Amino acid sequence: MILPCALLDALLLLCALRMFVAPLLLLGMLLLLVQLLLLLGMLLRLVLLLLLLLGMLLLVAVLLLLLLGMLLFLVLLLLLLLSMLLLVAVLLLLLLGMLLLLVLLLLLLLSMLLLVAVLLLLLLGMLLLVAVLLLLLLLTVLLLGFGLLLLTLLRLGVVLLLILLLVLCVSRRSDSEKQRQNGCAGDFNCVHMWYLCSFPMTCAC
């Protein structure tokens, strides 16, 4: 079978092209595969970069949380310090109140001591007054006793005087002659003696 020359040329060209095109196609496929692998690597790099970015964001978030925790810890420390200062202030106020209470107790004790001193002075004054009254009473008793002694002595003197007068009167009565001569005078003496016996104080005066 005889083929035309043009066909033969075409077939020969196709064979030659097949010998050259197959390696080119293979090379193109390999290049395409390499490009795909490079794209996949870039995608992996992007994923890794995204993961690193996410890790950094998480690290920043953790750092922010740590900073917030430290701030909260500082706030708690400040609150604790403030509470301690308030406690110290309360303790100082309690100490001041106790000191004021002690001062008041000391003032009360001092006032009680002053009151006791005043009561002792009053008692001493009353004792002195009682002593003065007793001395006055003793002096009064002594004066009254002295007056009564004088009165008793005066009465005794009056009684002795009356006895003496009675003795004289009896002695005068024994003398009858003189009695007769002096009858009026004897009667006058008897009346005078009766008057003296009746009023001894007059006689004492």
C-alpha cells in the first residue's frame, strides 16, 4: 500500500514530535508538581505563621492575664495594707480610750481621796468641837461644883451660925435676970434668928 508523501511526512513529524514532546510533557508535569508542592509548602508556611501568630496572641493574652493578676495582687496588697492601717488606727483609738478611762479613774480616785480628806477634816472638826464642848461642859461642871461647894459651905456656915445663935440664945435664957431686964431685946433677937433660919440665902448675902 502506497501512502502519499505528505502523509508520510506528517507521520514522521508526529513520531519525531512524540519523541520530543513526551519528555517535555513529563517535564511540564514535574514542574507542575513542583509548583503544587511549592504552593503546598507556602500554604503550610502560612498555616505555621498563623499558628505562630495565634501562639503569640495566646502568649500576649497569657501575659495580659498575668499582668492583670499582678494588678489584682497589688490591689489586694493595697487593700490588706489599708485594712492593717485601719486596724492600727482602731487599736490606737482603743488605746487612747483606755488612757482616757485611766485618766478618768485617776481623777475619780483623786476626787474620792479629796472627799475622804474633807470627811476626815470634818470628823476632826467635829471631834475638836466635841472636845471643846466637853471642856466647856467640864468647866461648867467644875464651876457648878465650885458654886455648889461654895453654896454648901455657905449653908454650913449659916447652920453653924444658927447653932451658935441658938447656943447664945439658950445661954441668955439661962440667965433670968438679964432676960427680964432685956426682954424686948431677947424677943427681937429671937425674931431675928427665926428670920435667918427661914431665909438662909439672905443671911448668906
